[in-house]
Amino acid sequence: MAFSDLLTRLKQLQSRFTWDLQDKGLDLENLSIRLQDHIELQLGQSGAHARSFSILAYIRYLQGQPEEALSLLNQSEQKAMECYGEENERRLIVTYGDLAWLKYHTGDFQQSQSYWQKVQDILVKHPAGSSTGLHPEVSGEKAWTYLKFSRSYYQQAMECFREALQLQPEDSKWNTGYAICLFRTEMRPSENAAQSSAIRQLRRALEISPDDGVLLSMLALKLSSYNHHEEAEGLVERALETNPENPHTMRYIGKYLRNQGENDRSIDLLKRALGRTSQSAFIHHQLAMCYKNKKKSAVQSKHYKDVQQWRCQCIYHLEEAIRIKPSFLLALSDLALMYGEQKDFSRADELFQQGLLRLAETSDISFRQVYHQRCANYHLYHTKREAEAITHYREVLLVKGLLLTPNTWEWKQCVKKLKQIAGQHLMRNKDNGQAYALLAQVVHAEGDRIKAEEFYESALDCDRNNSEFLSALCDLRLEI
């Protein structure tokens, strides 16, 4: 087979080398650490061990370590055979595809063709029988890979899990993965728990895997956000009984306890989890939030000597979180705010600027809203740079020039702050055109174009030669 023919055939394989995974900004080192923890602690359901070897192999390839990648793929193949016995063939389609590509990239074209042929033999022996032409095992493998890589792939992960579930609706792995996707992406609570897709799918997954501590703790967290505390507490107790040493179970329960105000219990549990997986940015962040709560309590009870102690603990764990995962924007902004409280504006400014550079790489609207809102609060309350605060509050209202639906907490808070700022300026000077223009932008974002037009007219009454106000008013009238 000619090299060009081989390459054409390899491009048709289902493989991590054909899923466009390398084109988005990935935190490879952090992902590598998490996968190594999964392997060492043997976390996850059956088959997860083999999958972790395969994903880590692809990471090693991206990091320029093809020999280690080959060793990991061979281990993945062995683990799959041990786990699934005679039923392993369909579960090796992606692994053999990865091996075919890896061999091709290292110049071993004969072995590459051999692995390609192995995939073809499996496909002939086991026809897919799906509208997508994919086996559920392939869709599931693809889904888990997307889920592991980064938030930017969560939508693709959900689509792949749904494809797998159409063919195997009772499969525990696909139900679990789909539940985790919904848990992580359902950012805005619905009116009641019965309307929550994440809660429904978590319950469905637990029907099949009733002793899964991670699912139990996730469901407890979701239910507590709807004030279903009695059921949530029962789920937490079950999770601790069935899966007490799993660091993922402990970190979610730790977050649940922190949300219930039980910071000391949460700290104990999270420290136990950290003892098993010390390089977890998530656990360090959760510990930091516990110490942040203790700091707040010390301020409220006027135990000021304890405030700095808890703030230092908080800063330590946040520094660890961003050391492990530099792309952890929430931890980065939390840390910047802590330094802002300490009046270390140089460090705080540096951290916020780091985050803003990384923010440009993400299309996640909720992350952008939270980050800009925190930048705004930092400037409003700590540096007293009001103009910069206004700039960031306005960024929460607008993303790439498109108006957002005003239904997030951050959105509502920023609307409130901008109205307060404008109102304060008008109290000092009723002819402040900039304040009226700011109110016009806010009510326009709320969807009230008529009121926005009135505010822009008031702004022009104060400053008739302002071309910015006039242009905005003309654009608004065209919309109306």
C-alpha cells in the first residue's frame, strides 16, 4: 500500500488522532496528572482504567514522547482484554486506530497498516448497526475522551453519550458519563428539581449503579441547591458508606458540606482526599473556599486576629491550584481578590491580567461573566478605579457584541452595580451625560429599547455634540 493510500485510510478511522483534539488550548500537564491519578488509584467503572491509559498515551504523543505513548497504548490493550475477555474486540477499535496513527507518525508504516487492518477485521466481524455508522463502544470512548479533555468539548461529549445510549440505553458507563456532563453544564437552576435534566439523569444512572459514590455525591449537591436537604443528607451518608476512599467522592461531599456551612468537616474530608491525590487543583480550590468562609466568619464575629491566618491558608491553596492548573480561571480570580484584600495590588493586577489573556481563549459565556464581574468588583472596592470597574461590568452584559439573556446571578449583579454607579453620579450632577448613557446601555441590555432611547436623549441634552451618544441613539432607533 502506498504511503498516500495509507494516510487516506487512516483519516477514516475513529481515533483520537482524527477527533481534532489538538486544535483547542489544552492544559496538557494538568490533564496528564489527573489521568496518572486515575490509573494509580484505579478510579472509575470497568474499562475506565484502559481508557485512561489510551488518553494518556495521546497526551504523551502531543508532548513529543512517542515511545511512552506506545507503551501506554499497549497497556491499554492489555487492560481491555483483561476487563472484557472475549467481548473486547469492539472496545479496541479506537485503541487500534490510535496505534495505527502512532506507528504512522513514527515511520513504521508496515505496523501502521497492520493495525489499520485489525480495525477493518473487527468492523467486518461486528457491523455497527447504527445510523451514524459507529459502535456504541466507539461513541462512548469518544464521549469520555471529550469529557476528560476540557470544558470546551462538553457539548460534543453529550452528543456522543446520547448516540451511545440510543443503542445501549441500560449501559452504566454511558448513563454515568451523560449524568456527569449534565451535572457540569447545567449552570442555571430551573424552577424546581423535577425540571432539572441533571437530576433526572443522575437518578437514572443511580438506578443502574446504586453504589456509585461519585454519582451519589453529585446528586446530593444538586438537590441541596433546591433545598432538598433531607434527601441530600441521606445520599451523602450512603456515599460515605459505599465509596469513602474515592477522592472524587470526597471532594464533592466536601463541597456539599461547605455549602451547608460545615467548613471544619469539609476541610477534614478534603484533606483526606488530598492525601490520595495531592495534585488536584479542584480539591485545593475547595479547601481555599472553606478557609475563605472561616475568614468571613472571623470578620463577622470580630475575631480579627484569625482573619489573616485564614486568608493565608486560603491564598496558599489557591496558589497551589493555579500552579497545578494555570488555566483554572475561577481559582485565579479568587486568588487575585485575596491579594486585593491584602492591598497587594501589584500581584492582584498581575493575576487578573493573566486570567484575561486566558479568557480570550474560551468561548464559555458563564466563565467570562464570572471573571469580568470579579475584575469589576476588585476595581470598585479595592483599587477604587471606577472607570475600569464599569468597563468590566459592561463586559458581563455584552459578549462579542451580542446581548445576553439577563438570567444569571452575575448578570443581575452587574446591572444592579451599573445602575447604582450611574445613580450616584446623577445625584452629584443631574447633567451628567455619561451617567445617562450608561443607564441607556443597561436598560438596552435588559431589553427596554424605548427607555434606552429616552436615556440617550437625556445624555444628548447634557452634551449635544457627543458623537458617541448620537451614534448609539441612531443605532437604537434603527433597531426599534
